[in-house]
Amino acid sequence: MLSFSGNDDFFSRRCVWVNGPVIVGAGPSGLAVGGCLRDQGVPFVVLEKADCIASLWQNRTYDRLKLHLPKQFCQLPNLPFPQHFPEYPTKKQFIDYLESYAKHFDINPQFNECVKSAKYDEACRLWRVKTVSSTGSHCSEVEYICQWLVVATGENAECVVPEIEGLNEFSGEVLHVCDYKSGEKFTGKRVLVVGCGNSGMEVSLDLFNHNAKPSMVARSSIHVLPREILGKSTFELAMLMMKWLPLWMVDKILLILAWFILGSTENYGLKRPSTGPLELKNTQGKTPVLDVGALQKIRSGQIEVVPGIKRFSCGMAELVNGEKLEIDSVVLATGYRSNVPYWLQESEFFSKNGFPKAPFPNGWKGKAGLYAVGFTRRGLSGASSDAMKIAQDIGKVYKEDLKQKKQKVPTHRRCISQF
């Protein structure tokens, strides 16, 4: 990496040439690409707006969180989880694994660098990635120039806060699930959890376990599946069946087994979609809930399921069915979205929702050296698969370019700068 800079006491600007790809995002997806590139012998720079790797996991997840899928489906390329880890690693164990992955592959992100824009320069056929960082009274701008750009900011870059009438007038605490850590501070309080996905279910269960009084809003339909069937991971079982059976049949089997184990969820206000769980995940990215105990509390009435919200008032939520709930706090388990449209100046590969336009498995490679990882809606296994493809694709071109440069440049004048 070569850099040119001008400095004063407050502001500095630098232009940096990267002899390899720039990876935007130091979450699991960005680390996976870095690990695979390291195996290919390709230098790279990782840019991360937070001050740590996997900031979503470290700073924006609740304490009780565990991986929802068995560890073999969540490990990154070329470095498995430690054998002593449980089948469903805890949040801390997963973060420890990611830290060890970064160390193992010598991945050292440029922290506190927020990408403001990335644009392909047609004239010089290179990417220009502009970042801003600030530490204390010092602010700096950097422009990275590179042949390849890997977008690894992922599906969950920004939290989604819905516009609900009267929410600003509500007198109690309102927080997004990204700021929720534990139900400990909600003991004895009436808490409305808005959202019935995996986060909404787990937060509701956590609140109950801390002697709060949770109600969960189920505005839309949702598939609830047992996390395990006959001691086998439901996800693993589904993947096994997919090798031999069509998707629609696997969906039918999963729903029959779920009915035998969990009963009819519609009896408790949780309507099932007409589309099967795997098809819904593949086509719309809606993940089925893997139950870890919340459904039992819903059956017993210890977690109340309520319909959509019409409006909030001072200490109350009015539901669409006219019922009014007195509540003390609100937790918005309303999900996340991609932030790519805010900084990537490109419209051919990415759509307005911040996801690649091409469906899986073809959404990993665009034109002019643009790549995407972590947007498959297939979790860490999808990200790992794309990371390997990206590294192989870049590695092939990089090695060919290097070979040509060595042939052109005399040995005594050869100088290859890399990060």
C-alpha cells in the first residue's frame, strides 16, 4: 500500500494505492474473504467503520444469543471451530472464534474508517473508495484506489425502526433490539416486543426469564420450526433431504414434523405463511423461527401474542383489533437492512434495497472488479461459499498480472508495494 498525504493540526487527506482488493466490512463475511485471499497470496485492505471486528456481534446483540444453526454450518473457510465448542456456540464463543480467525490469517482491518463513497473511475479503470475517520480532535479523509472492491457490509448493517403513530409520544423506554442486552433491567415491567422473528421470540423469552411481563406483536405470518427433530438439527435434516427431494416436498415434510412436535401455532396467534419455510427463505429472505423455548411460554400464556399496533399514546399501545395495552417499555425487534445504497455509487449490480440483483448463487460478482459477500440470505455458509469464489477469481487475475509485471520489469528495478 502506497500513500500520499498532506497534514495540518485538524485535517488531513491521503490518497492510498492498494495493491489488491479493498474489502468494506470486517464482519464474518469480510473476514472470510480476507482469509481466502491470504491463502491465495493476494494482499488486501479491510475497512471497518467500528473499532472492532464483527461489531454487530460484539456491540449490537443480546447476551443470551447463541448460533441458531450447528457450528459446522457457521464456520468460515479453512479454519473450523475448536472441537470443544458446543454444537450451538454462544455469542462469546463465536466472537472468540472470529478473533482467532483474524489472528490466524493475519487480518488487520483499518478500524474507525467509515466509507462515505465508492465509485468506479472509467477513465483509469480503478475504484475510488473515500473514507472519513475521526479520533478526538483529529479528522482525516482517505481515498483508497484499487482494482477490486469487495462489498462485505452485509444484510444487517443498519437497524430498521418502523414509523408507528404516536411512538414519539410514548412515555416509557423505547429501544431497538440492537441495544437490548438482557431482561434484567425490565424485571416487573410490562414490555411490548414488536416483531415475532427469531430475535422477537428470544427477547420475549429472555424477558420472561427475568420476571418481566412480555407481549409480542405478530403482525405478519411466520413459520415456527423446532430447532431439532429427533435429536437432529432441523436445518441439517433439511439440507440432507434437499439432496434427494425437491424443495416443495422438503417443505411439506418439515411442516408435518413441526405440527407433530409443536402443534398448531395458529391457535396462539402465530399464523403460518402459505409458502413453505425453505421456499420463503430462498425467495423473500424471511428466515423461519427456530424455537428455543418461547413457544412453550406462549402456549401457557406467559408470553402473550397480540396483533399489529394501530398507535401508541403516553403509556399505552392501541392494537388493530381495538384492544388497548398498558405497557412500560417497547423493544423493536424489527430487523435490519443493507446500507450499500448510501455509499456505493453503482446501480447495475446492486438494487435499491442494497442486495445484488442477481439471485443466488450468481450474486457474488459484478463488473469492473466489483464483488459482494454476505448477501445470499443463506447465513454464514452462503457467505463462506461466496468468499472462496471471490478469492479464487481475484487470485487468478492477480497472479497473472504479477507474472506479466515480472517479465516486463528488470530484476534490479522491480518493486512491488503491498499492504
